[in-house]
Amino acid sequence: MADKWIFWFNELRSEHNDMVGKKCANLGEMVHLGMRVPPGFAISVDGYERFMETTGAGEEIRAYVLKNKEGLKNAVGKQIEASRFIRSVIQSKEMPDDMKLELWKHYEKLCEQVVCPNVPVAIRSSGAISMPGQMETYLNVCGKKDLVTKVIQVWGSAFTTRAIAFRLENNMELDKAPIGVAVLKMINAKCAGVTLTVLPTTGDLSKTVVEGNWGLGESVVSGEITPDSFIVDKESGKTETTINKKTKMVVYKASGIRIAKVPAELQEKPCLNKEELEEIVRIAKDVEAHFDMPQDMEWVFDSDLTFPENLYWVQTRPAKYTQKKEKQDEYLAELMTRIFKM
Amino acid sequence: MKIYDVVPGLEFDPERDFEQSPAWFLDGTHSIPPWTPMFGWFWINFCRHGMQYGAEKLSLPTVKGWDWRFMKGGGYLTLLLVKSQEEKQRREERFRKAILPFIEDYEGLWGGFIKEILERYEHLKALKLDEATNIELLDNFEETINTCRRMWEIHMYMMYGTYTAYILFENMCRELAGIDDTSPTFHRLVSGFDNKVFQVDRRLWQFSKRAEEEGLVDVFLQNEPANISAALATSEKGQAFLKDFMDFMNEDGWRMQRMSEINLPTWVEDPTPALSNVKQFLMKGGGFNLDEERGKVAKEREAAEKEVLDKVPQEQKGWFEQLMRLAQKSGIFSEEHDHYLDLYTHAMMRRSALGLGDRFVKEGTIDDREDIFFLIPDEVRRAGINPDQFDLRYIVERRKAEWEEWQKTPNPPAMLKEGFDMDQAMGVLVQSNDPIALKVVVGAMPEVRPELKADLYGTCGSPGVAEGTARVIMTEDELHLVEEGDILVAATTSPSWTPIFSMIKGVIVDRGASLSHAAIVGREYGIPVVMNVFEGTQKIKSGQRVKVDANLGTVYIQD
């Protein structure tokens, strides 16, 4: 087991996927691309395993799984029971002192860095392989004690019923969970949203779509409200703007998040101004060029900082979209050209 | 008086031609046995033209088509390689655009060409040969020459484009799903489609069903194929059957038993080969159902498609599936083009030439109508309008004597410059990246696996395992020797062999690649085909018991 099990994002690249999980590796890659991501660090899969071994939780789970394995197949009731049992085992364990100290050391450093004692953080799971039902996220976590509790809870989320069912279906080991954890400074979101560097419905690669709302990005991602929409031509910058009436937004509460009413004067006001929109599109184009693939990205503007330092990126991944037939045709023609070079 | 070369300007000349290229390969698929002079003239001139036309229209980056020479009834070919890197780049730029029509609308492209060429045939057939004037007959012949020229343009443009897509699909299957064109799963992916050749086959099978219903089975089973037609004519039901059968021949019988020659009757002239196919279906008995057999292959394809698509990453699925659909059309094209292009055009050549042949016989220019196949178009023109003024028998006599000589000694498989060996020559073929050379001529080299203790090693042309009596068939004339349940052993096969695939259990061919005839038809009939065994026809004797395992590419001689 490696000694080092916590990494700053700038120490990570996409090739560290297996070590820290996809989300963390991706954030590391984004830092190296010059994208501003929320300050924070990653807890590696090793960190999780160290916890499981030193506390004995791993042993208890293995024994339980060994005993119940056959009965678990295709038995939802048993799977729910297993999930409850395993998660309670994990959550009943204290984090070993040396691990606590290491975690707190990084948290303190983060507080110093952002000049904010007990800085509120988001704690997100970061699986090395995509697995449904393993997406536990705790927002607005403040202070060392809560940090430890929530990290352990994220680890436990590797054993939700859905995650157990998935592993059974795919013949994966039940007692192993390659799970990393991302600890990120909470952004005091003025507005947030998503950007796609392709029109998802037609596959038009000449356009970038930006959708946003006031407050946290969750309202846009979940599709609960109709956000403002900006379709920007990548070449000319010509923009098609649709401003919608935004009545609700997602904000923090003391612990976690809640839905709040958007103040009347903001409801029909664009959530982005011209220069903010341009900055988003500029960076999105760069990132797309780097990966050579249309991107699906999440951004947030911090109300505590000034433009352009207030633009943070929390996600970029290959966009899913309907490929435009002409583009696909040209791609095939290009591939055919290559066979003459072999 | 001087008798001209058979193909003036394109006769093989070792002194000059080895300077151009050190290796010339015999086209064994098409020019064994040696061609008649007239057919050789058409093939060498226009197949050569078509390949260079197709390669140029598509601007293939590495190859400019093939050059051809004529020698003793054999066609010899060599590749025209693009020489400089700069030129390759320029051609590559153009190729990217030129290939798009195949990707955008393959069916529209191929369908358009079928329409164009069928219109030409209809126009040629519209002339009533026995009533036409000499001028009209000569015009018809000139138009046939142009039709043949155009046919080869379409043929090679389509073939180059189609096979390029097929090769890409093969590469992508290897890269994304880990299977290549010698794998059974791959073959299932490209089988089970309907095409014109199978439609003709199905019509023949349907006629066999009708014979059963109308009590005509005995007429077929108790007569030699050549006598079936006469025997049918003795009953009323038989006459009605024969009338419908001849209508079908007039539609789809514009083909000869040998694809690349014109000296055999077409099915329209003599339906014996077609009636013989009906007889073979009847001999299989009532249980045989062609549609059912073909349906099974289609089902297997759908399962294979799912298996492969599941392995392809989500974001690559879109174009991969499009490419797969395109590659699947390669097999359809490979079979169908024989029907619409080669076979039909050659039947038109025969028809038009015989129209003049009859007239020449009448005027004493030649002795026999088929003697016209020993003349070349310039000589036909000499006597075309006033045949009574010319006696061309001395040309026919000498050419025929030569042709008979050609039949006695086989042409060498390759003409190689001194110091140049076959391996080097094959190397050049592979280097060219020429899609046709790779997929039809060369093929994958078999892997010899001593642990399997096989007698012959080849590659998989169509998956499966079978055991049966070997039947070694060297020419079309011997096809009637094939019996139900045999394992066919041949140097190569051609489209006129297609109907026997419904009788046999497996195929072993000396040479072939995944788009050669035996492989495509074997896949459609769901029988195993082992290819590129090189010495099958030498090592195996008719009557021996053999086992083929196409999945492993092995052949076992059990006697």
C-alpha cells in the first residue's frame, strides 16, 4: 500500500484514473489544461482500502459476503439488507488517527490557501469504473469533524443496493470497491450551468450551447427548470439568446442544499453577461480542441470573486450527441484514406 | 497477308514489358482455359481501361489501376504504382472527396449504374438480328464495344470504392472488436442478404416446386439435362412450364456457363444448364427449402451484429454501424455485379457478334457463325458492310490453330523478370494497397499449425465444419459430376458455379480472399469454405473422404 493516499488536483492527470477515480483524475487533467477548478484534493482508492483494512471493516464485509453470496443473486430484498449491513459496518468505524491527521493536514492547508477557516467543502465519490448508484455527494461540509464523517459516508456509498446489484450482474467482486473521493471548496455560486460544444440534437459541431441559471448548477443539470440558453456560433461568435423566466434556484443551506425562490428582479434577467458568456465559450473551445472531441462541461461563477477569476469548471467529459450524417460521412472518408498509408 | 496481333498494342513483349514491371501475373480466375481471340481483345482492352478509369476517378492514393497484356489466350496483369510521395498526397486530397458518394448513398450510386447499363442492353437487344441491314448489324456491334467499355468503367469504379470500404470495416473490426476477416463471426456479419444472383437462384428453385406440383418431376429425373426441354414439350403442362421458363430465361438468362468467355451458348439460346439446376433442386427432395436456409443465415448475421456492436464503445457506434452497413453491401455488390455487368455484357457481345457471324456465313466470309470469335473488331469492320467482298477464312484458320495450341499447354502463373521471384512479386502486390489485389487476388496467408496435424492449411472463407466425399472440379464442364453432399475442391470458383453450392457440404479452394466468389457464396449458403490452401487440387483426389474445419482453416484427408 502506498504511503501517499491524498493528492492535490495539480498532482493528478487522466492516467491516474485507477488510483483516484475518474472524477478526480479528470479534475487533475483540467488543472493541467489551465482550467480553473475549485481548490481541493483527492483521496485515493488506497485511502479507502487502508481504512477498510486497519479498521477491520473489510474483514467483516468479506465474511458477510462469503456467507450470503448465493442468496444475494436476483434477490432484491437480500440486496437491500446487505447494503444496509455493509454501510452500517463502514459507518460504525472510527477513522484511524494517523489517517485523520493526514486528512486534516490537507484540509488545513486548503483553508489557508483560500483564506477561510473551516472552509465549506463538497465531498463527492469518484469511482474508477462507472457504476450506477455510486454518486453520493455531500455539500457544504464544514470543519474537521464533519469532514471525517462525510468521507466515511461516501466510502459507504460504494455499497448502495444498486451498486451491489450491478456488481452481481457483472460478476464483479462484491467486497471490493475502487472508489476515490474528491474534496472541493464550495463555490458560492452566483450562477452556474452547463456547456456543450456541439448541438446535441443535430450534432452540429459549429455551435456551442450554454445553459445557465442563478445559484448552483444542480437546477440546470437536473432539468427541473428551464434555464437561459445561449447558442453561440464557434466561428463568428454570433449568438442566439433565449432568456427564460427562472423562478427557482438551488442554494446552500447550513448543511446540504435547498430549492429557493429567485428574487423577482432577477427572474427575467439573463444569468450571464456578454463577457462571461464569451469567456465560457473561449475556454470550452480550447478544451474541445485539446481532447479533439465535443465536450459536455459544467461551470460556475463565484459571487465572492471578480471576473475572470470567478469562473470555475467542475466537469468536462465527452459529449453525447446525435452525430450529424455529413460529419460522419467525412470521418469515414478520412478513415478510408488512412488505409492507403498502411 | 499479315495477320495482326490478337490485341494490337497490348501483346506481351518480354523485352519491353519487363522494363516496365518485373512481374506480370496470370489472371487465372478469368483466363484459364485460354480465351478466344475476340474475347481476349475485349477483356484486355477494356478491363485494363476500366481499372485505370476507376482508380483515377477515385484518385486512389497509392495505385493507378492495373496494366494488362495478352499472351497465348492468357491475361497478364501488373500494378501501376503511384511513384512519388508528393503525388500520393495530392491523390489523397482528391480521394477524400471522391469516395464520398459511396458513403453518402451507396444504393443510389449502384442503382443508378444498374439502370444505365440495363438501358444500354435493352437498346442492343431491340435490334432484330435476322432482319437488320449490314449497317445496322455493324452499328450494333460498335455499340456493343462501347457498352463493354462503359461496363468496365462502372465495374472497376464501383469495385475499387466498395472494397475500400470493406477493408476499412475489416480493420475496424480487428481494432474495436478483435475479429478479422478470417474469423467466423466476421463472416456472419456480411452474410444473409438478398441479391440478384440469389433471386435468380430462387426463381429456379420455385420452378422446381412448380414441377413437383404439376407432376413433372419424372420428366426431370428420368432425362439427361440436354433432353429435358424436348421431353417437356411432349405434354401440355410441360409446354406451359417451358413457355414460362423461357420467359424467365429472356429476362434473367443473359449469361453463359463460363463467365469470362463468349463461345458457349447463353441460357436464352440453350436453357440446359438452367434446367439442370432445376433438376438438382428436385433431386434434393421435397424437404429442401431455399428461403428457410437463407433465413437462417440472416438470423445468424443479426446475432453477430449485436455481438460486435456490443464491443464497440458507445461514442464510436454511430460511424461504426454506418461502416458496417456499407461493408455488408460489398458482398451484395460482389455477387450482383457479375450478373448485371460481366455476364450480361458478355452475353450481349456474343449476341451481337453472332448476328454478324450469321451474315458472314451467308456471304461466305467465314464458314461457321462461331468462327467470328477468332476475328478481332478491326477485322470484323473490314467485312462488316460488304461481307460478300471479303474472305476472312485464312485468318480464322490460323487463329483457330493457334488457339487450339494454347489449350494444350497451360500458361505460366506469372511472367517474372530474371532474378525476381514470386515472393518479391507478391510483396509488390501487398505494398500497393490496391483494394482489389488484396481482397480478391492475394488474400491472407494461411497459418500452419503443426499441432492440428492437418493435411492442408488455409484461411476461413466461410465458417463451419463438414465431412464428405471430395469432388475435384477444374472447369465448368465438369460441374455436372458434383453430387449431393460432396466437398467441392477447385482452383477457384466463378458465378456460374453458384447453383451447385446448394448441393455441396463444403468447399476447398487453392486461392482466394474474403471477397472472392467461393467465400461470398459459401457464406450465403452457410457452408464452410477453406481458402488459400494452394495445393488442394493437387493433393486431393475425387472420391476421397475429407473433413474441412473452416473455423481453424484445416483440411484432413481421411482415406
